[in-house]
Amino acid sequence: MARSRSGARSSSAAATKQAAASAPLLRLGLPKGSLQDATVRLFAKAGWNVVTSGRGYYPPIDDTEIQARLIRAQEMARYVEDGLLDVGLTGRDWVLEQNAKVHEVAELQYARAGLGKVRWVIAVPEDSSIQKVSDLKGKRIATELVGFTKRYLKSRGVSARVEFSWGATEVKPPELADAIVELTETGSSLRANHLRIVETILESTTLLIANRDSWRDPWKRRKMESLALLLGGALRAETKVGLKMNVPQKQLAEVQALLPAMHTPTLATLSDPGWFSLEVVVDEPLVRDLVPRLKQLGATGIIEYPLNKVVP
């Protein structure tokens, strides 16, 4: 007897569902909180669109081989170490705080406010008598980075009382703490709260970290290496632009000597005899000085364009 159409459709749907369930999947942790928006923008530039919402913790991503989950950066390394996530993005500071045994896939130098590193600093009130780390002996210190701070002070031979701070750490000195260990990018929040920096104890940037067993899996490793390659390429493109121009042959050597190219510029002959089309990638801050000088050398049709990725 011929199978009914509805039965065929049901069988086909079940087969599709079974195939999807058995397909390889990379469990990706994205940082929720201060790094979230910068990370979503970076993924978009790298080629992955992540859709976040106010309450959702499983943001859709346009890659059927990836399952994304939003996790606080402070907890990420622990979940990756335990294998609950295959790979995740978090700060080097939180990996060190938890002494997590993970594989570092790539360093991605970006933070909430830009592309630089962030610092954990010891800060005290402007009028405090504390001038150096040794002056912290017997003092009370508030911080979210408790474990690393304790180990740092121990390495300096300083015994102090280090307490966990749930937030608003800058307002605790001098009544609730003698000093704080706090994260800063520009120092503006510390200055606004009349605090001065005694010492930087850690510089941190974002890491792409992997579970060690997941890293040994060939398929997952290739997928993570692709993530690292494209995310890194998107970051490199943040500070660079492309320049394209037409250059007369007699000025070509001078123009090439002027351009700080990553590699030799791309050249192509034009239909007009004695002219070349030249294309190059340069650091964006240099363009304002380069373009007038290129024009003086006879370059025409100069075009500056943004880049999505720069992969060396």
C-alpha cells in the first residue's frame, strides 16, 4: 500500500529533526554585561549576526553550528573549564581570578570603551597616608577581584583584609574600606570619586578561551580557529582603511615610498598610457596627512573606504 503524503511529510520531518540533533554543535559563551554590546558588534563585523534582547539568555545567531549563551564574564572561565561551554569570551583577569585551566585560543584586544587594555589598580582616597603597596599591611581592601588580589599581596609580603565588593566599590573608602582594587579604562571614575591610583596590579584584555577537551576535538577546534581568525580580522580592521588612487608612472616610485603599507601595494595598469591604479591598506589616523601629500605628488581619484576584516 502507498504511504500517505502526510505520513511521508511526518517521516521527512522526523529525519530532519534527527539529523539536526546529531549534527555537531559548538556551545559558545558570550559575555553579558559591560562587554556585551562591544562583543555583538565585533561578531557582526566578523560575519555572525547575534540578536540580543533585554531578558533572553540564548541569543539567536545565524550559524546553525553554534549555540550561543549569555554568561557574565566573571563566571565564564569556570563554565568553560568544566565543559558546560566549549568556548567563551571573557577577560584575562577573570581567568586568573578563578585559576581556570582552559586553553587560550586568541587574545582579542577590545574592551567596553575601545580597543585598549583595561587595568586593575589599587586606589585610595586622595588624602590617604597610603603611598605604596607595603602601606596596605593590616588594612581593609574592597574588590570584586578577591582571589587575584590576595595572591598579589601575598607575593609582595603584605597581609591585609581583602573583602568582596558587590559593586559601587569607588564609594567605599574611607569609611567602609581603606583602599579598593578596581577596574579602570580611563581613570575618570576614580578621579570623580576623589581617589588616586597607588599601583596597577594587572593589565587585562579579552580572551577567546576553550575547554581543553573541546580543543582536542578536530571539528570543534576548526570551528574555534575560524572564530579566532575572523574576530581577529575584524579587530585589525577597526584601525585601518583602504586607499585607492590613480598615479602617473613618473611619480609612482615617490608615491610608493610615501605609503606605509602592510605589504607591497596592489598595482594595475590603466587604459590611459602612463597611469597606474594603486590600492593599499593603511592606519586610519595617517590618512589626514597622507592624502594632501599624495595629491601634491600627482595622485588623482583618491578614495578612502572602511574595512570589515584584515586577515594577514
